[in-house]
Amino acid sequence: MSKKNILIFTFVVLPIIVAIGGSVIIMKQFYAPYEGNEVAFTVRSGEGFSSVNGRLISAKIISSPRIFHRYTKFKNKMSSLKVGTYTIPQGATMSEVLTILTEGVPILTRVTIPEGKNMYEVAKIFEAKGLVDAKEFIQLSKSQKMKAVLGVDGPSLEGYLFPETYMFSPETSVKEIIVTMLKQFRKQTKDIDLNHSFLSPHEVVILASIVEKETGAKWERPIIAGVYLNRLVKKMRLQADPTTIYGIWETYNGNLRRRHLLEKTPYNTYKINGLPLGPIANPSLAAIKAVMNPEQHKYIYFVSKNDGTHKFTSTYKEHLKAVDYWQRNRKNRVGKSWRDLKQKKK
């Protein structure tokens, strides 16, 4: 080979070969599929691209952090990674991984909050799903700053954590969860005028929470709302067991004793006049509507029939008779439980 040809090969042909070879290697790495099993990958709150890139290579989801970095920069998506947990399927290429982390839908956790649960119970439900620390949830629900920001005038956000089925990303903050629940409350009640004839909107929520806790029979809500409204008009104490229980919730062991009924707390309606300090649970929309549209009657007493329903009476004499029949007569209690109540429409 002549000297001229050697020079041409060295400075022209060889670089082209090297470039082509390098391109082939780069393309091979770029299109190399993720070979592991389907895996969940989390982009953490506040995490930068370099950290994500490093964890992707550590998990062997991508084959080259340098190529992934350059490709992401080329696509102008360096700051487009979305916080959340995503499913990376087997066989995903780098471009597909980037699409998942910037445009994909995060894995969501389904949480159902039943009607009538109080904030302590709600916190435990979320904690069991791995979404919150229960103590932090309670602390924020009682926070003066949170109440002020969210416009709730009460001792806590109790009553406004709307019972619903929610879908949350594992990375959702406790604050975001609480705000979402309060927004749902406002969305559900936006078409209801909560200006009662003698109750403020907040007092409507308080009474609705008591109505919610007092019956397992949905069709009884308007009747029970009527009972308590009749009592309030007559200046009678509400004497609602659930309010007493809520006042001692953090030390309550499940057994309501006479001493509890005699203990004066801001929630014990056996010892205080009018409504308790705040809601005692998070009521359903139906309970709120029951307070706004109660059944008109003369009942001021009711006693459990041990199956989730109640016997309603208008006089104390009738009430004592009902207590004798439904509570002191053992045969009317044996084998009965509110859990056996068949829900039906009114």
C-alpha cells in the first residue's frame, strides 16, 4: 500500500469505520430492552435527573446512563420526570422508559373511607394502605394553619373529610390527601344550601355527624334528625352516646360506662347543653340532607331494637316502656345485631 493510501486510510477511512462502529454500539445500547421482570420504579419528590438516572442503571432498567442522559436532553425532558411509582414492563427500551416516567400514569392505591368514620379511624385506614403516618394525619387535621387555609371553623377538620373511594399515588403527601378530601366535601355539598333556620352551616355538619353515628338504617336518618332538632328546640340535652364516646376517643376501650356519661367533656351531650364542640365523624351526604330536610314528627326519644333500627317515642313514659321491652327483656336482645341489618331504601 502506498504512503498516500495509508494516509487516506488512517485519516479518512478509519475514522469513518470507528464512527460507524461506535454508532452501532450506541444504537445497540439505546434499543437494548430491559430484560428483568416487570418492576415498579418510583420517582421521588424533589429528586433530580441524575439520581433517577443512577437508580435506573443500578436496577438494570437501562443499559447506559450516559446515553439515557443525552437522549433525555435531546428530547428536552430533563425536568419533565413526574413524581410517582410507575410500572416498567419487561422489554422496555430507553425511549419507552423515558416516556413512562414523563407521560405515564402512576400506580395508584385505592382507598375507601366508609360513611361515619371519624378522623382517627380515617387516619388508620390510610396508614394501613401505606399512604400516611396516622399521627401526622391527625396532627395536620388539628392544625390551626390547615384549618385557616381550608376555611374550616372548628376544633379540627373532622366532619369535612368526605367519605368516598379515592385513588392516591404512594407519593401523595398527607396534606394533599386531606385537601383532596375537603375539596370532595365541597364538591358534594355545593348544591345544598346549608343555611338552616337556626343552625349555622358548621352546626349542620355537627348534627349530621351525630345522625350518621346513631343509626345503621339509612331510612332512619331523617327521623333521627327530627328527634334531635325537636330536642334542640325544647332546650333538651341531646344525650347521644356517640358524642360521649368521641370526647374520650383516644382513651376509649370500646366499653361505654356510666362514669363516661358523667364525665364532662366538650362532646358529652349528657353533661352539656346543645351541640358538642365539633363534628364527631365524617357524615355522608344523606345525613347532611337529613338534617336539612328532617321528618316532621313529635318524637324526642328513641331506643335501639338491637338490629340497627330504633323504636321512636314522644313521651318519657313511652320511652321507659320501650326501654323495658327492647333493652331489659333479654329475649329481644339475644341473637340480634346491627350487623344483620339489611340495608334498604326508604
